[in-house]
Amino acid sequence: MLRFSRMPNAKPTKSSKSSTQQQSKPNRKQKPQSSKSGQTAKPGSLTALNSARSVKRPSATRQHPSAPSPKSAPTMNLPTSTPSNAGPAETETAADQAESQTENLTEQGFLPVLQNKKFLTLWAGQVFSQIADKIYLVLMIALIDGRFQQDNQVISGWVSSIMVAFTIPAVLFGSVAGVYVDRWSKKSVLVLTNLMRGALVFAMLPLLGFVHNWQPWGDTPVGFALMLGITFLVSTLTQFFAPAEQSVIPLVVEKRDLLPANSLYTTTMMISVILGFALGEPLLALADNLLAGFHIADLGKDVLVGGGYAIAGLILVLLKTGEKPVDKTQVQPHVLADIKDGVKYLSEQPRVRAALIQLVILFSIFAALSVLAVRLAEVMPELKSSQFGFLLAAGGVGMAIGAAVLGNFGQRLSNQRLGTYGSIGMATGLGILAMFHLNLWVTLSSIALIGACAALVGIPMQTTIQQETPEAMRGKVFGLQNNAVNIALSLPLVLAGVAESMLGLKLVFFILAGLVLAGGALSWYISRNTGVSNAS
């Protein structure tokens, strides 16, 4: 830090110093502007947000050159060395700025996030909720295998029905759930959705025992239909939990720490995916062994998954979000009107829209890879088709590593630049995969590269949406995002297999690489033009 000597005859008086400080503070007291029609816009609507922005942003009118400047405070772009006639207030301002920049550099990374007690509470709830989510499907497969599947039947048909029951609410209720998240207390949504999902899982075994001797509905056992219904309800509650969780993160984390916070969330999610699919079956068996003394079939499995949801809900009771209390007397508009409000907001915010487009492309790529991984394992001499999970695990490990690196060092670059680099890296990995997909180690390395670069795309884009979206619109925007992502996850499951059978693995991977590059270029173009228009 530079030290400057003061002039002997330049002793500052208290009045001069206070007047300098008062001049440097912007005048924040402004009268709210009324709408032209004289009517008050509904709180939380796009009209209210635009009117609020017009109040906060004073009009930039040009002054005559001879007119005095409205602010006599020193400019922020100070030179490295202060002139000898600089006042002490200017000298202290330069020193404070240098100290502030040093603090910002030292506070980058995961450390500020891990010191945030509010975020740690939210993160702990996510850990238990995510693990329960991922093991839930393994629980369904175990129950089908032990109770409904016959010796001459293939389990894939049963599992497909469960997946359909889990996917339908995501498509139907994603946007609607986001609207209600904006209207309700977000903390209450987080707590209740976890507790209710836990209650549904706990109720499954007693209900299966109750309908055990009932006559089947056609070819469908009543117990399996009951499992489909419970899966549908669990997925419906998840549609409310997801936008509430994304909306709460900016409430408990400072804006500068959103990137490492989202990196930590992504790392946790990928670890839970690996634990859920790779270790789900051993964990369920271990839980059954621990509770074998109760002599109830599948009790340990049920307690493990239901307990995960319940523990998450109880932890989130301790969360302090600082959100504004909900005005229950306020008349709310129709749900469709709020959904249109969210769509209109996206149409007026090009950077948020570009980030959403990249997220949709990203999830579409991974959904296609999950289907193509089965074919990849089949054509490789070292693997069987049933061992495709090793390939997906490589992508999860790469994404976890990319998220960890991004959380520590990603704040040095802009979100748009990180997304561009990630898109180029993903396209490179897909190109390598297209050329050398018969080599096991090259394939594993390229999939890990795709996963690491996917973190450079997904996390900054999610951070951009959180930073650019005001609190009153977050539920609507994240609900629309949830809806779009779930559709993006569903369509490639059907199209990727058909495209591979018609075009072959090599050409399909090149098409996916081109799709990634197109999405990155579109996001870069929109962000660049937006920056130019804002500067002008």
C-alpha cells in the first residue's frame, strides 16, 4: 500500500472532511414515480419492477460545459501516484480502494462461502435431500425386483413406467410451481416439500402391505400402481423444491460469492449422483441388515430414503433466509398471468435468456450421452453394455473436478467468458470421442473433459440467472428454467437412440459438438451486443 506525505500547511478541518464525504455520497432520496394511468402496479409483477428501476436510475442528461458538475467527489480512476497538491481526503480514498481490492482478491474461492452459516445450513439440507433423491430410483428398482417382477419378465419395462411417472410432473407443473414459490415463503416450501416427501416414502411399505392381496387392475398389480402414484407425488413436490432452492441461494449468499456457492452445489450434486447410482444398492442392503431385527421386509431401504428427506427438512427449519414476509391480504393475479410475466421478463433480458439457452443445450447433451453411453459400452471390447455406468461416472468425476476448480479460481473471469471456454472444451471432448470412441482410456478421458468443461458452462450460466433476476421474479424464472430443462432431458432420450441407429456414433458426436459450439457462439453474441448497447 502506498503512503503519501501531507503538506505542512494542508491540515484538514472537520468541516471540509465532512463536506467531502457528503459530496461523495449519492443522493438516494427520490420520490417514487407514479404510472401514467395513476394506478399502482401489483407487487412482484414485471411492471412494478420496471417502474422501480426507473426510480432508482436517474436520467443521464447532458450539461453545458460551463455548468458546474453535480458531484465534486474525486473520480474513482485515481492515478498510481497522487499529486503533491492532493488533499488528505483524496489520499485516504486511494488507500481505501487499494485495501478493498486486496481484500477482494484474498476473499475469493470457497472460504467466504464455507464461513457463511446460512449457506452451510442450506448446503447441509441439500446433501441429505440430493442423496435421498438419487437413491429413490434404486429403491424403486429393489422393490420391483423383490415384489412384482416375474422370472420370465424384463425389469426395464417396470423401470420405464417409474421414470415416466417421475417425468410427467416436471413437464406439467414446472412453471406453475415457480409462480407459487414467488407467492409463498421459500423457507416453508423447502421445509414442507422435504418433510412431505419423507412422509410419502415412509407410508409406502404400510400401503404395499395393505393392498398386497388385492386383485390386479388388468395386468398391473395394485401395489405397483400405488408405487407409480407415490412417485408422481414425490416428483410433484420436487418441482416446488427446485425453484425455491435456487431462489434462496442469492438470499443467503452475497452476489460476489454466487459462483463458488453454485460450484459447491454442483460438486455436491455430482457426488450424490455417484453415491446414489454406484453405492445406492450397497447402502440399501446395509440399512436392511441394520434393521433386520424388526423382521419387516425392506424396512431399512424405506427408512434410509425417507429419513434422508426428513433430516433435510428438519435441518432447513434452522435456515434464516431474510426474505420479506408474504402479504396474505394481497390479491394475486391468475397463475397464467404470472407465467406470461416470467416469459416476458426472459424476452426482455437477453443475458438471462442466453444463459437459459446454454443450460438447455447442456442438459440436452448430457441426456443424449446417457443414452449413447450404453451403445459406447457395447462397441468397446473392454466393456459390456451393462457397464455403461463407468462411462457416466467419468463425466460426473470430471464435472466435480471442474466445479471445484471453478469455485476457487473462476471469479477472476466473467461468466460469459467462462461459458465460452467451456463450450469450446466440450466441443473438443465430443470431437475426440467421435474419432477415438473404440479406445477405452481415450473415451474415459474425453468424457471426463466434457464433464469438467460442462461445469464451466452450467455453473456460470446458473450464476448469471441468479445475479440478473430480481427477487420477485426468481420463482417464475427458475420455474420456467426447470420446465425447459426437464423437456431438454426428455427429448434426447428418444431422439439420441434413433439418430445413432441411422447415422452412427461418430456423426452423432460431431453433431452434438456443433450444437455446443452454436450455443456458446449465440450466448457470446447476445452478451457482446448487450454490453455494447448498455455502454452506449
